[in-house]
Amino acid sequence: MLTNFGKFLSQSCIGQPIFVVGAGRSGTSVLLQALGQHPAIVAFPGESPFLTSIGGDATLFNGQEQNYYRNAIRLTYPAIMSKLQRLGFEASGGEHYALKNTVRHRINHRLFSNTAICYWGAKTFPTAFVSEGLDAVYPGAKYLYIVRNGLEVVHSMTKFHGFKDNDFTSHCKTWARSAEKYEYLQTKSNALTVKHELLSQNPDRVFSDIYTFLALPNNDKSANFTKTNVIHPLDKNDVHTTDNQALLSKRDNPTALWDKNQRAIFSDICAEHMQRLGYDFDL
């Protein structure tokens, strides 16, 4: 009963995910939560790393050895894709076709049962290879790739509990590897690149561009969310504020406390990717 109800409520969006992608400390969490302020998007909390396994599995049935894999499994290709689609959806949003999250979203936005949710959003980490599989499983998939100045990211990593135990070189390599890993998204036809700096400074413009990309009507609640919330700020609790831009503008220069050796390390490891992402820096 619950599964059938969940399937009914999710039928309009299950094939149309929005994959929020980016390096750690780049704004993926605030972007995902802000998307969930739109009534047509149910955003699933946390991270969904298992989606990369779904995409990897799907590539087996579409790659050079697809005949072998399709013949070796006792299901039709459409049935395989349908099962993978549901598995990825439920792994991200919960059992019974993400019923609890979907119902909660409808209640919060006062949506009637005949009002369609168009997309579901999740934070995940696909390589170019994995994205090919995800596109096969989810024909309506969209990718939002959020990038942030490497100087800011590395500084943030030195302060945040999930990263700060690593050394400075590791922080630089982590950001550089991420920039390289997701570079394909800058030219992928169903992906849109979002600059963290512009999201902070002019969220109205950013979300207008995002909703044009998604073919959805604009909704100012998403921009207002980013204006009044700072998510996971430097190892502190989330902050609700009346002026996010003013709060962020008070932050110190991220490189002010870096020594000469750290500046050299960052330049050696990150300079090429900084240039490719359009960031100028002078250390």
C-alpha cells in the first residue's frame, strides 16, 4: 500500500534528478537546500554517494561489453534501468519511493496530490564515466556543478572538522583533484556551472539562471534562503541571519595566515586548475 502510494506520488519526478556536484566546502549543501525551497523540487538531505554505484553499474549495460551483460542477466534492458532508477531514488530519499520525504515536501509547500513535483535533488560525486550511466538510468537528469575559489576552499578545509586533521598539502590536492574530476561538467550539455561567489553575492540572478536551465518558473524562496542562511560555516552550527552577504564580507582574507611555504604549495598544486576555472590569484 505505502509503496504504491509512493510510486504514484513520485511518478512525475523519479526520472528527473538534479545532481548537485562540487568539491567539499564549495557550497553544495546550501545549494541543495535552497533548491528544495522550490515547490517543484524535492531535495533529499545529506549526501548520496551510492548513486555513483548506480551509474557505474548502468554503464555495464551500455558500454563495449553491453551484449554480454544484457544477456547475462535475466531481465530486459528497460527492466534493469527501471530497477536501478528506483534503487537510486530510494537510496537517496528513503523507502517506498521516498514517501516520507515526498509527503513532507508536499505538506510544507501545500501541494495537492494532483500537483506534480518535477525534480528530485541529491548531492553526489559522479566521474564522467559514472555520469554516462546515470544519464541512461535517469533520462531527464540535470547536473548543477558548483565551483568555489580554491583559496577559499583550502582555507575552509583547514578549519572544518571533516578535513582539518589533514595537512595543508592534502587540502590543496583534494581541491585540485576535485577540479580535475568534475571538469567535464563545464561542457556537458545537461549541466550548469554555478560560481559560489556569485551565489553569495547575487543569488537572485543565479537562481533565475538555474530555473531557466531547469525550465521551471522562477521562485524567490530559493534566493531568499541563501541570503539568510550560512550552512556548515567553518566548523560551527548553521547560521540564520538577516544579511548573509554582510556576514560573509566580514571574513578575513583566507590566505592572510599562510606562510611562504604554504603559498608555494598552493601555487604548485592548484594554479592550473585555478586558471581553468577562471580564478585569478596573486600569492
